[in-house]
Amino acid sequence: MEHAPILVHRISPSGGRRVVIRIAGVDTVLGIAYNDADLIEFLRRIDLPDPEDMVSGDSAAIAWQGGKPHVYRDDDAG
């Protein structure tokens, strides 16, 4: 099974989600996102086209692990 190349990990106990990109089977940590703006900035820095559309449009290239997409703290889960 093919995995999405961008993985947004589950929420950490202190808040935020680790963001990883997989290229040619190698995982690279892009950073810890505390909101969608952080995630967009990480994608912009690696020169992905239209990172705002990728994040807001829930692109299939992004897999959200554990929890709802666009939620970065446990108390935001509502």
C-alpha cells in the first residue's frame, strides 16, 4: 500500500504535531506544526506548489495520523 508522502503525526502531549515528508523511502522531519500556518510554511520551504491549497483542500498527499485533521492540541478536539 502506498502512503501519502507527507505525514502529520498525532498530537504530542505538549501540543503540536510532527510533520514528516517521505521521499524515495527516506523520512525527513520538517518540524513541529502548532497550526495550519506552520504546516503551510513547512511545505512552502520545500518548494511544494500551492501549499495553502494542499492543506485547506485536505490533499491526499497529506496523511493525518491519530486525531482529526487541522487539530493541533488535545483541547482543540472539541
